[in-house]
Amino acid sequence: MRLLVTGGAGFIGANFVHRTIADHPESTITVLDSLTYAGDRTSLDPVADRIDFVHGDIADLDLVDELVSGVDAVVHFAAESHNDNSLNDPWPFVQTNIVGTFSLLQAVRRYDVRYHHISTDEVYGDLSLTDPERFHEQTPYNPSSPYSATKASSDMLVRAWTRSFGVRATISNCSNNYGPYQHVEKFIPRQITNLIDGIRPRLYGEGRNVRDWIHVDDHNTAVWAILERGRIGQTYLIGADGELDNRTVVGLLLEEFGRPADDFDFVTDRAGHDLRYAIDSTLLRTELGWTPQYGDFRSGLAATVQWYRDNESWWRPRKAATEQMYVSQGEKRL
Ligand code: NAD
Ligand code: TDX
């Protein structure tokens, strides 16, 4: 399969490219990435001779048209992805997540190219801590942040292009990913790199918010299952039954670093902070036979800690600017 992978220099996209080369060596890969602050071309260094890298914007209609005309499928990861940034400056989220998706949809429509759209469980809003229900394919959309609203908008464009123009698309909505190559602005890498630097981890609010963690490799094997066997027009939720509150995650990290259990700070909460996400991935498991391989979060987390210890040259250049960004967004110890 000739693949166009958008956002391949970002966290999940880079891991997807690595997995694809290992598991599907017959594929050819073109990566389209505009290398925003979140993109890092060095994440693709180990596979540089196996891919074509195009430095460009998914909202560039002419460039996208040309690239899509030469492939069998598009896997669309590129996005502005950080909730905190979307509260500070929503415009790039509208431009990339909505207009960028529009640009890709017009091209796949024109050349009848298979399209897989990467989305998030955040489009469904949040659950109470005690709700027995989890998100499933029929859960109504109810996004909370500018980030999740633009992702929800892009999902709606995909649904409309599928129904009205016959675009051969699938959508996946995944829960929170962890693993190598994740930007240090995100919760787990931020705390790991803080601990490496001797800084106390930072928990928003009271640390009670729950996320449903999945290893990035499990996300990407699910994407491949959908690409190969998914029903056109179908949405699949991806999750690995990994619900944990943020305080528990910080507790596991403190243990991993041999630090006392109370060695963290509570800081200013995120505006509109979603309380809990939880995914029911029954459809994906029963229809496509997918199962996650990283059952044990504690050992997946330990391997991720080791990756950040071993790859300081990858994350170090962005650490100080990221912490400065949090200060300028008004983060304070409570
Ligand atoms: P990321 O921020 O690490 O990477 C995004 C990549 O997209 C970067 O390489 C960036 O340079 C590129 N990009 C941004 N704007 C672009 C543009 N206009 N043109 C071309 N490239 C552009 O994000 P991520 O965490 O890897 O997320 C990837 C996708 O997965 C996103 O669509 C996100 O919504 C979705 N998702 C993420 C998670 C998660 O936990 N990280 C969970 C569910 C879904
Ligand atoms: O320093 C922190 N302290 C803290 O308590 C940071 C950065 C975050 N948090 C909390 C906020 C969330 O409850 O940790 C949780 C996870 O935060 P993020 O890593 O920012 O992820 P989240 O907002 O849950 O969104 C992530 O999962 C869904 C991705 O960033 C999105 O791209 C994806 O769609």
C-alpha cells in the first residue's frame, strides 16, 4: 500500500511510521508535516531512508492534491493537539484541524483514495466519576474545549463527505496515548522529565481527573486493523481499559523514581477541565479481532520512563520553553 501519513513527525504519527515499517514492510510511506513546535523530524531519523518526507501544510490545497493523487490511502494524524494551547490561542486549531481536514477530504474525494481519520474520545465530552456508562460509537458529541470542538468538527466533515460524496473513509476515536516521542508539554512526559530534572510533578486541580490510558503501539495496531478490515463509513472507538486518575499516575512515577508519595504540587486547574474519559472498544475487538498488547500500565510506564532517560537529547531542547509556556499561561502552585 502507498500511504500518505500526515503529522508523521508528531508523537503518534512517528510511532505509526515506525510500526508500519516493522509490520508492513511492503508499504511505501510519504510523510506530510509542517513541523510546528510539536513536530520533530529527528523522530523519523531511524527510518529516514525508508520514507519520503514532505515539509508542508495540510491546508495547502495544491500540495495536498498532488500528494494524494499518487497514493492508495491517507492516514490523517496531523493536528494541533494540546488542550491548554487551545484555551490560550484557538485559531491554529480551527485552521489545522478543520480547514486542514477539509483540504484532505477534497483531494481524497477527487482521486477516490481510501481515507482514515484519527480522532479523539474528547469529542464526547466527559463522564462523572461514578457513571457506569463508557463512551461508545453512538454516544452524542459534546466537546468541551476549543481543541475537542475542532476535532469534533473535523469528524463531522468526514461523515458528510462520506455520505454526500461517497468518500471511502473510516474514523477512529482513541483515548489518551503514552509512549516514546511524546512532546514534553503532555502530562506523562512532562512529569517524567520534571522528575529527571529534580522538579516536583504538577497536578492540575485536585488530581482527581481520570484518563483512559493506552500505549501508542496499541493505538497504531488498531489503526492498521481498521485500515485493512474496517467498514467504510464506520467509526471505531479505540481503548485498552486503562482508566486511572492523574494522582495515581503521578504516584506510580514517584515510585519509579524512588521519591516519597507526596512529593508533588497541586497547580492551577485547566479551565473547563474534562473530569473523566472512558472507552468501550467492544466493536473494534469483536468485529476486527483487535486486542491490546500492553496490558500492564505499570510496566508500559516504566519502559516509557526508561525511553526518556535514554533519549534526553531528543526532549531536552524543548523542555525549558515548554515550562516557560506554562508559566506564561498563568500556572501557579495552589
Ligand atoms: P502531536 O502534536 O504530537 O503531533 C502533531 C503533528 O502534526 C506534528 O508533527 C505537527 O508538526 C503536525 N502538524 C500540525 N499542524 C500541521 C499542519 N497544518 N500541516 C501539517 N502538519 C501539521 O499530536 P499527537 O499526540 O501525535 O496526535 C496525533 C493525532 O492523534 C491528532 O489528530 C490527535 O487529535 C489525535 N489523538 C491524540 C491522542 C493523544 O493522546 N495524544 C489521543 C487521541 C487522538
Ligand atoms: O502538567 C499537567 N498536569 C496535569 O494534571 C498536565 C500537562 C496535564 N495534567 C492533567 C490534565 C488531564 O487531566 O493530566 C491529564 C492529561 O493531560 P494532557 O496530557 O494534556 O492530555 P488531555 O488533555 O487528556 O488530552 C490528550 O488526550 C486526548 C491529548 O493531548 C489529546 O490530543 C487527545 O485528543
